[in-house]
Amino acid sequence: MAIDGIRIAILVSDRFEQAELESPLNALRAAGAAVSIVAPHGGEVLGMNHNDPGDSFKVDKKLVDTKPEEFDALVLPGGVANPDQLRTMPKAVSFVEHFVTKKKPIAVICHGPWTLIEADAVRGRTITSWPSLQTDLRNAGAHWVDQEVVTDGNMVSSRKPDDLPAFNKAFIALLEQSRARHAA
């Protein structure tokens, strides 16, 4: 497969939108990627199904013990609490900054762009998100659009769980293009 062996971090804290972790995780693994859940603490992280508690997921790597150089790409799920927590953690922000400065592929959905804003990663970018973030994104210098999926350079963004099929497809396509560029 075109993305066999690509190493991808899904960075989350507790109370992420479960579908926004689970769907990309399954799609990326099915396409051959090596995907790790990275979190501020070990053990498990708790997903949410909108406002209701969801399932727990095993943390593969604690953020403090993980170097972003170990990964080729990054996924930032949403949910309200998850990115709000991550954007206040210097280690999480610096982890994200690595992918931004190295221009590695990034996929972000729903409220996930809050962490990108903190990493000063949206200025001059066209991006989508959950509609309530549009003012935050515009104030951070982004061009916000209301679309199912947007690919801008090394970044794929989507609005909500309903957009996940298009989000996964666009991110896998970006990963394939990235691999092809590096192989050339």
C-alpha cells in the first residue's frame, strides 16, 4: 500500500470526540500506516460521543516520553475539552510545532485547530473547522471556509464527524503524495 509504514501520531487528551479518533485510526491502519495514540498521561484516554462519555482507548506513548521526530504525520481530533486542554500544555504545543516547521502532513478536525492556533500554524492558511472556531481562526490569520474538507499544503481539515469519510480520504491522499515527493 502507498502509505505502508508511515508513522502517524494521534495527539489527544481526555474527552476527545471519539469518532474523530476512531475513524482516522482505523482508516490509516487499514491503509498500512503505523498509528500511535500519544497523550499527556499513560494508561487510557476517554472519548466522548458529543456530550456523553464514550470508550477508553489505550495510550501507546506518553507525550513526555515521545519525540515528534519519531513520526511522519500528525492527527489532531476535536471535541471541545481535548484541544482546549492540549493548547495549554507547552509540551503538546511544541510537539505540534515540530510538524508545522518540518512541513509534515497534519490532519485536524472540529475543535482541533485550537491547538494549531496556539502553535501559530494557521496564519495564511485556508482551513475549516467546527463553525464556532471561525472567529478564532480568522483572528489567528487563517482564511476560514465552511467546507466538508480542505487541503492546504501539508494540512487537511474538516468540520465534524459527518465529514470523516472525506477527511480520511483526503489525508490518505496527502500522505501518498508526501511519500511520492520524498521518494522522487
